[in-house]
Amino acid sequence: MAKNETKTKSVLMQGNEAIARGALAAGVNFFAGYPITPSTEIAEICSVEMPKMGRKFIQMEDEISSMAAIVGASLAGAKSMTATSGPGFSLMAEGMGYAKMVEAPCVVVNVMRGGPSTGLPTKPSQADIMQARWGTHGDAPSITLYPNSVMESYELAIRAVNLAEKYRTCVTLLSDEVLGHMRERIEIPNLKTIKVVDRVKPTIPPEWYKHYPENPKYPMPLASFGEGYRFHVTGLAHDAKGFPTNKASETAVMMERLRNKIRHNIDDIIQIESFMMEDAKIAIFAAGITSRAAKEAVLMARKKGIRVGMLRPLTIWPFPDEAIKKYLCDKKAIIVPELNEGQLSKAMKRVMGAIWSYELRKSKNIIGLNKNNGELINPEEILKVIKEVK
Amino acid sequence: MKTKKFKKEIRLSGSGGQGLITAGIILARAAVIDKINVTQTQSYGPESRGGASRADVIISNDEFYYPEAVNFDVLLALTQEACDKFAVDLKDEGILIIDNSIVKNTPKMESEIYEHPFTEIARKKLGSELPTNILSLGFLVKITGVVSEHSLKTAVGNSMKPQFKDMNMKALKLGIKLAEVDIKNNGA
Amino acid sequence: MSNIPQKQIHKYLRHDKKFPHVWCPGCSNGIVLGATIRAIAELGYEKDEVAMVSGIGCSSRMPVYVDFNTLHSLHGRAIAYATGVKFFKPEMKVVVVTGDGDATAIGGNHFIHAARRNIDITVILINNNIYGMTGGQYSPTTPDGARATTAPYGNIDRTFDICKLAIGAGATFVARTSAYHAQESKLFISKALEHKGFSLVEIVSSCPVIFGRLNKKGSPADMLKDMKDNVITEKKYNELSEDEKADKIPRGIFVEEQVPEFTATYTDLVQSLQKPKDE
């Protein structure tokens, strides 16, 4: 590789800007959105940059239509994205289910703010973690990513677009008010070095083409509107050609495909960070902005001679069951700090409950540290819990 | 060459419209030019003018994770409310900088305290209160040395629209000069 | 000109697995489907360049039967999905097939905003005054006093005049006809498709099995005859007294004007940004 290709550019960037620039670097060429704090900067940056790049930006009349427009564009061949926050994410739920059902690649960014309802628009929260999994009705698959820095916001925006394209689904990228608005020094890579997944076009004759093959290999060739393949798309249960069906056998094939695209590709989808876990007796399991306090708390505890480590999911959904079992099953206590009433810790209890015996459960502990008043959990608060369980 | 590790937590506080978030961003940009690690966060209410506003900047030549300032090394307070609220979290060895044309009750504390009527100086010498943020930022940087003066000048120059550049560069110089006088007097 | 052989229609239908269709005997939707296909055939559009988008409801089942790029989307959202298709691929002819409930109740916001935006989408709105697919609940166009399963004592909700709604929202092509006027339906759809901008063709239609039975409207033929008698030209309508107008619906092209179209304006914006600054 030529020397100048690996060169990075050092800049101060805001988290939301990093998401927008990452997505653009990944080739997003269609953005539809509706203003909402604290995600609006993403739309604003797209509105500045996309017309200059010959890409499409539109501000729609609401979040419902924004979600619909990105799926329409995706079916016409676009790499599409929208960005929103709590109330808008709720409005997009039905459309996200549709995107997952018709297997149209797209990315939905949710910069989490305090809820429920209008809640705390200018304060952070992590209370949409379960919504990212179950927000839409029906057994819909979910790929959900959550960075913890501005640099990672850039990187995971790229990854979200790539995963959406590869697995033909609607990927959720979570952020939060603090992460979205904070600025950090980051290294912007040379665009040529960024790995981008582009949609593969079918080469077979249209009459052979199946928009929903039974056992797809990902990424699979995918036709777009206007290219001679004239396929049908419906939110109804559908067969391999996309036509509605009521048959149990055909419906089962469809549901299996939706399930297996996640289940069979877990290793490719899941990313975790393990921090000082090798000799740790106590583990902290934290994601997003809270993991920054957790890391600081680990260092503070280590200075006092307490063996603590941190495990962090960058992929929230699918939940990293295997990594949790591997890293956490022998820990004395697992502390789960989060800006909600225990969404990650409940998911954690499901995993550990399955492997800890009844006897073990008496001696081991999953401790939630929860806050949902709009403030961050700070390192001292986590350190206090560490000291209590030591 | 081994340089000593440092980490400075700085809070710029006041009310919305005083340009504190802008000042925080400029300070962070200067740190980027200095090639050191920096995070800048802010807290604000729904209003763009009025209401409490703060910007936190953490600057370090080492890795750090938690992005909000907890125990400040430096606190700039441009309103009484901000001063009352945040002075308690200033480290004993920290530095408090206040605008005494607005903050009338100076807290009694161990920390080093610098008082100047920044807003009044800006109005009188620059004909506008707008560059108070840059004036006090220049003062802060000269007193604390958290970033290099040169980088700060570059960051101010890069961050301002052409029509405001002159006024803000003047404000910056004014702030630095104020600090030089204080340093000289303290040293004497 | 009017005698397009049946075979030509068949060229545009999907043959495998889709038929028989879901529509009840006597439903107007088939007439509108025929008119739409004839219009597209006469205009000579390639199948590949046409995208047909729908929401949810009886009329919204139309796309599955036709051999275009077809998108059967969510209830009320057809125009928003169509906006995504059209904006990303402005070279495509984008047709939305929708109903009174789909377009003006749950989808009312998208309907007025697409009209305001003047994006080049043709909306064919089949107005049967009822929610047929769910079994006969009152819609924003169910007439005063008419019965529906959720208006057992007669409807007390005021109605929308869909064309006036579109005009108020800034639509640049607005027309109304009825399913009885099949040739005019084809003509208006054809003009709407060729119009550069947001176009609406409202087609007054009949739902004999549900609306008809609930309101004792007689056979499908009786309901078509009602359309013949009551959906009258705008000129005739304007000659009537206010009392006489009560049971009548005007038909015709109410608005046809040239206004900058959204995707074209965006393309101009993109081009203007490519110019070097010192020019």
C-alpha cells in the first residue's frame, strides 16, 4: 500500500458528525429524516454534504415517512439511512419491521435521550436497548450496534451500513446524547482504506431470479427496481418470488431465513471488547457511554488492588451469549451499570441463569447499577459498587 | 524523551448565549493541534439563549475514558449561578476564574482565584460583549498552559467566520495580556 | 383508439399464482386496473421503468397482479415509499394505487406533503367510501348518514373532498372521474402519468358487497348506473343550484399547471454545487 493511503487525518469531531461522515464513507447515498434532538446534526451534515456529492437528501414530513422513504430508495438500489431519537424511533418501529420483513438493506440511527415519551431531549439515556430488539411487532431479527467513542461512531456507522447490505436487513445504530454531542480527537482514515460492502447485482435471467431464495449465501445478488427483474415486495408473508402466501410451509421458510441470517452468522456480526478481564474476579458489563465510566472505574479499582475487568458489547443485538459465557461464567460478581432500569442486566441474567446451577446462583451475583434521571453514571459510582462486592 | 503525564479537567460555565460551548470547542481544537487527547462535552437546556450552560474539556497526554469533568482543575464561571453551583467541585489545588462584573459573591476557598470583569472589558475595549468567551479563554490558557498559545491562536482563527475574526483575535490577545499582568504580579 | 385488444392487457399481468384476484364480484378495482394498464400501454412505457406502489386495503392489492416493479407497502405509507423510489431513481414512472382510507386517513399527511413538494408521482385514488378489506368501517369519505359497521346509526363524521384537499395542498394535476367512466379514467390516468409533478386522479368507485349492502345500493350494475347519473361533468355541475348539487359529484380535470418538480429541482441544485466557486 502506498504510504499516503494509510495516512490518517487528525481532527476534532462530534459523535453525530462522525456517524454521518462514517455512513457517507460507507457509501450511503440516500438519507431521509425528520428533525429531533439529539440526533439532528446527522441530518444537518447530510444536508450539507450529500447534494455536493450528487447523493440524495430529503427532509420528510415525519419519522414514519422518513423510514418509508429509505426503504423505497433501498429497493430502488440505494444505500439508505435515517437518524432519529426516542419518539421518532417509536414512530419508525412499524417501518423497521417492514424493512426487516422485505429484507431491504437500510440503517436507522437512534441517538438515545431520556424517556419515556418526550422525556429529556437534551439528556442521555440507554433505555431504548430493548426497543432496538423488540420495537417492532412480530419475530423480527435485530442487528444493533452501539459505539462508545467518536472514533467508534465513525467506524460502527460504516459497519452498520456494511452489515445492512450484507445481510439485507435494517440495522440499528445506537448512540446517546452525550456520545452524539461530545467532541473528541479522532483519526479519519483515508477513504481508500475503508472496507465497504457493495450490493452484488444478479447476472441470471430475470425469469430465474428469486428475490427471496430459500438458502441464501450472504451477501447475495440483489436486484433493484428498474433493472429488468420486476420483483414484487410485500409486508405480507411471501414466497421465494416475493408473492403473498398463506401457506404454513412457505411462511416457515421465510421465518427461518429471517432467523438464520442472524443465527448462522453470529461470529461475523458480534463484536466485543474485553478490558483487563484475564485475571479479573469481578466483571463490569457495560455498553456505549457508560462503558467509559466503567473503564475508568476499572483503572481506579486496579490502583487499589482490586481485580476488576470490563466486557463491552459493540454489538448489542444479537446478544453476545457465547462471549458472556466464556468471559463471565467464573466471575464472582458481574456489575451492569446502565442508564435505564436494567435492560442489559436482564439480558445478562437470561444468559447466566442458563449456565449457573442453583447452588452457584446463591454465591454469585449480577448487580445492576441503574440511573435514568438524565445524568451519566460516573466512575466513582461504579467504584463504590465494586468495593461493596469485593 | 519522556514527558510527564497530565490530565486537566476544565469546566467553562455560565448561561446560554455567552458562547461557552464555542469556547470549549475552540479549546478542544487547540488540543488537537497540540496532538494530545481531548474530549469536549456540554450540557444545556432547550433554550439557545439564557438558561444554564456549560462546556467540559478534558485534556491529557495520556489515555482517559470518562468524558465529563467531575473534579475540575480549572473552572471558568461567567455567572453567579454557575459559580455557586460548580465551585464546590473544584479541586483544592484548582484554579477558579470568574467574571467579577457579574459574579459578585466570590466563594471562599483554598483554590487560586482570578477575578476580572471580562464582560466589561470586552464591551469597553472591543465594543461588544460577544467576544467575552474568547477573551476569558485566552486568559485561561495563559494562566493554566493547558494548550499552547500558538495552537489556541490557530484554533480561534480557524473557527471564526471572517467578519468576526479580527474582533476575536483582539479579544484573545487582550485575555492573554491580562493574564501576563497577573502572572507578573503574582510572581513579584 | 379505444379498442385495445384484451391480449394487450394480458401482457401486463402476472400469470403465475396471482389469479384469481382478491376482489369481490362487481368491485370497481378491476375497471381501474384495466384503465391503468391501457394508459401505460398507450403511452408505450417499458414495464421496467414503471414502479407501482401501494399501501394497505382492497385497491392496494393491485400491484401484485401487474408485471412492473411492485411495492406493496404499509397502511397509509405508499406515497412515502414512492417518494423514496422516485427521488432515488427519478427516471422511473412511479404510480401509487391507494384508497380513501389509505390515502386520506392514515396516510393523509404523506398525501398533502407529496402534493406540496410536487414530486412527480401519480396517485390513483380509488374512492369507494368505505374500509372494504376490514369489513366496512366508515372512512373520511363515507357520506353523511351512510351506514358502516362502525357507524351503525349512520355516519356523523364530516367528509373530505379529496380533490379539494389535493388542490389546497398544492397538487399540480388534480382530476376526478368514476369507474363507470372507464374511458375517461384511462384518459385522466394517461394525462396524470405524463404530467411532470404530483398528480392525483380520484376515481369514484363502488363496493357493492360491503358499502352497497350496508346502504341498500342494489346490484353492482345499479351502483355503476348511480355513478353515471351522479358523477357529472364539472360544467354541468356548476350549472346546478346548491340544492341540486347535494347528491352530485363533479368530474373533470380541475387543476393542470406547470410548477418546478421536486426531483428536477434537486438535480439542478446538485449541478449548481458542482460548479467551481470562482465562476
